[in-house]
Amino acid sequence: MKKTLSLATLIFTLVGVLVACGGGGGSSSSSSSSSLSGTVASGSPLVSGTLNLVDANGRTSSTPIASDGSYSISTAGLTPPFVLQASGYVGGNLVTMYSAAASASQTANVTPLTQGVAMLALNNSPELVFNGTISMPSASALTTGLQTANTTLQSAVSSAMTAVGATVTDFIQSRFTADHTGVDLALDYLQIDNTFQNSGGTQVPAINISNRTASAGNTSGFVSATTSAVTGSLGPANTFNTFNISTIPVLLAKISAKISASDFVLADWNSVNIFDSSFLDGGRTPTTFLSYISAGSAGNTISSAFVPLRCRTINTNDAVCNIRATMLSSTGNPLAGFEISMIQRGSTGDWKLFGNQAHVNYQVQSYVQKTIRLDGVTLTPAQTYTSGIHFDIEQPAPRTAILSAQFFVVRNGAEQGSPVIQLKQQAGCTYFGLVDSFGNPTCNNMQAIDGSNNGTILNGAATLANINNTFQSGGTFFRLKTYSDNNFTTLVDTIDFITLNGGIPPPALAGSQMTFGTLTSASIATLNGYTSSVGTRFNLAANSNVAVNGMHVIVNGTGGNVDDNGGSANVQLSSNSYQINLMSIPPGVTATSARALYLLTQGPLFLSTKYVGCNGGTCW
């Protein structure tokens, strides 16, 4: 299948405005002056964020999060303890984080670290307590659990706190400011994934933390914390970058001014020093880059809040930082993610657009896919889940510079044997497809590795646990090599420091731990009964349970697959509604033709809902 988002580009995917939910009420032991307050941040404040909480009796309340990440919410009429949920946009992506509070009046920050503390204290996903799936613990039990979990995570990230000069006694209750200094800078430096590990046949909460500023040769850089132990190391404090990223909003303000004025003239951008002289991004020069972004971004703005995805030092004076900010409409609504590499030159501290310095756009991302028969035919099991890795390579038209590519696993700077995945350009595909066991390219860029279908073994790591252990150890990355021929011979680019974000969760956890997009009943009927030929447009909509980033449809005709070419010609009508435009040549779709729709969501973990069927037939 095809994912519509790619790295180091401007991606214009309209998303809905997050609306705060109401609630509250009932009797409680808390006083009228009781309140919770704190900072909500993931390195940067959330854009259009909302803070929700649920009390010991299941009552709820909510409040908007201020632009600086601060909030205050009354707990009058509510009974402690509380689980807090913060939702909003970070870098154009909708994120949800959790925290917990044992009393009715205290500081209660919400960050990736507080979610880890809450997860360890609850010994389960905070989401399950928040939505009432599992019971809220007593205030005394939660207090004890939070204290133990806080001590555990303090030990795990102590070198990061030393690097930023921060002394933190409690990640939930110690106040901080979301300004890319102190604790907030540590959040920038750390990749924090809240997941589960297999321990004696039981799934237990685990907080996997990586030092994303560590160099490829650093043997440390990863730590895993559970309720019983901390393993690994983030490395000493001097392995963390120390250059100033707090000045990046200066560059974002320059870009925002040009985009909001619909000014995409290269000379105007150069007059305010936006582009580095060596800029190259996914094959685009400054001129082609401005042409590419002009259609989708004119009149919008770029939020000053940003997330550094990875920063590293090139030499004594230079540093590169790949960041993601949020694009806003003229009314301030979140529109999309602005993602680009940036470079800092010398002692001036000025940041400029540098690009990913590659001839192609690329991404490696873990995913979980949920498969549902859209025509009512029961699958076994009823909702099938698949875990795997998504390898995405695209290049600008005419797509002739690169014809093949290989991904290698690199550990401590050295390639680990043969390429783990090979890809080739295939006629009729808008992206590179995986090469199958016979050496033939396919129009597929997702590798299933879920126990029932291991596909290509990644350097001997045939299980999810082995793959996760490989890529969550310090100094381990993907290396991408691109070639100008289709036989992996004439090298064009070598691109390092490509991470596998989010690990690969086992499919067994997907149903209880992840929220997938769902089609409306009307759209299911539309797709199931679709009998038109190529060129016909029809609308599909998703339910409002989750914002989607794209819909991609394949329908089998008498001459082959009728495909909308990865959504390149689709039109987004609203946050959860698309006009699908089938673009391929084969005609002959009938009532019993096989059809599949991929409903996509975007985040550190790529989630896809695959609807398949053929009007009650046995084609799938």
C-alpha cells in the first residue's frame, strides 16, 4: 500500500480543529478553590490543545491549553485521584499524552515523561483508566505508585537532565517552562516511546527512551524502564548536543512571513537569508522547492512551536537539526506539518533551510494495520492486525535520477551485513516498491513482520522482539543507498541516521492499545457497491473518532487494478472526508470486483485501516 506522507517536505493535509469536551458535576470532597495547573509540552507546547481529566468517580472536566503550554483547571465538585489527558497538535500531528494526580490541588504537568510515570504507576496504559476500561486506583495507592515510577524514570534520564542543567524532583509536580531550555530541552533531546514488553509471558509497561542527539558511533543512547528494572544507558551528559535550538523560531518567523504573504519569489527569500547555499531537499533545489510548496501553503502561517526530530553536530561549528512545526490557516486552525532539515553555521547561531541533502524523499516507519471486510463477510479472526515496517522512497518528477535503493542496518557506524530491504522503481508506481524474493519490484512498500508473515528476514531478526531490540539499542540506524541504475551498482547518495520510530508493537496489543480510523456506514456502502470505471470521482468519509491523513483506494477491473495512484489526485473535502479520483488505465469494475481502501493516520507509529471486500464474494 502507499502512504501519502513523506519526510522533509511540506505536506498539506487538512485536519480538523480539536474541540474541547465539556463535563464535570456531582458532589465531591474537594473545595471550591481546588485546582490543577501545570505545563503541557512535548518539547514544544501543543497547538490548539485541550486538557481533559477524569476523577475517581468517572466524572470529567476540560479546559483549553494556552499557547505557551500552561493550563489551570478547577477540581471543585470532583474527587481525587485524577488521570489527565492532553490532546493537540505537535508538528502538524495530533498527539495525546497522559499524566496523573493524587490530590485535588497541585502542579500536574503533562509530557511524554509524565505519561511514562503514570503508565508505570498504573501498571497499564493510562488511556484505559481514562476511558473507564480499568478501575482508578485509590489516592494512596496512586501516590505510592507515582513516587516509585518517578524515581525509576529519574534514574533512567539522569544524564539528560545533567546535560541541560536541570534538577527535577518530580516530573509531574516540578514546574517548568516550554521554552527549549532546562527540562523542556531534555524533552527535545529524548525520543520517548511508551510501550509494552514481554516478561515471562506477560505484557508489562515499558518506557523506551533514546538519546536522539547521539552520534552513530556512540555505543550508548538507549534505556528501557519497567516497573522492576532500568536497563541500558543514554550515555554520559557530554553525548547530548549543547547548541542553541531556541533561536529556530527566528527562522520559522521569516518563513511564516513569506508564506502568509504568498511570496514564493526566490530573491525575496534570499534577501532575508532563509536558504543555505547548499540547500537540497528530496531532489528539489530552492527554486523547485518554492514552486512545490506554493500551491498548498499560500496565505498560511507557521507556528513558532516546533519539535526537533533529530539534531546532530557536523563539526566544531556546524549542526543540523531536522524539525517539525505546525502550519496554520488564516483563522489559526492547524493544517499540516512543516518538516525540513536545518543547518546552523558558525558562532552566529543563524539557522537556514538546508534540506535533507538527498535526491529522494525517504522514511522508515513502524506500522500496525487493521483489516476489515467492508461487505460484512467475517474474517478469521474478525479483525486481523498486522505489524511491520513501511519503507517510503519518492522523488520528484520525472523520477529518473534514482532507479534502485537499499536499506542497511548500521550499528556503531558499521553496516551489519547485506541490505535488509531492496527497492526499485516500477512502472505505474509513484513510489519505490519492495523487491520480492525473485528479485522483482512490486507496488508495495510495507513489510509485514508479525509472526504469521515474516516476509524478508531483516539480518536474521525474524521476530518483532529481535527487531525492536536491534533498533532500540544505542548507535543503531538505517542507512539508505540510492543508485542511478536498477541493479544497485552506480551509487548516487548515502544517507545515514534514519531511525525506526516507535518500535513495532505486537499485533495482539493493537485492538486494546491503538485507535484506528473507521469509515462511515454510508461510505462503506458506497465503496462496496462501486461499479464505475476509471475517471469517476466519488466521496468517502471517516467517522470522527480520529483525524485521518489520507484515503487510498484500489479496485480490481478486468484489465488489472484500478488505482488512485497513492492519493496524488485525491481532494480532501474536510478533516475526515475525501473525493477519490481513480486514475489508472484498466477498466471493467463490476459489482464483485475486489476493492480495498486504506485509511491512514500519521504519528510516530503509522496506523492504517484496510477495508477489503467484493460485495459478499470470496475474492479475498
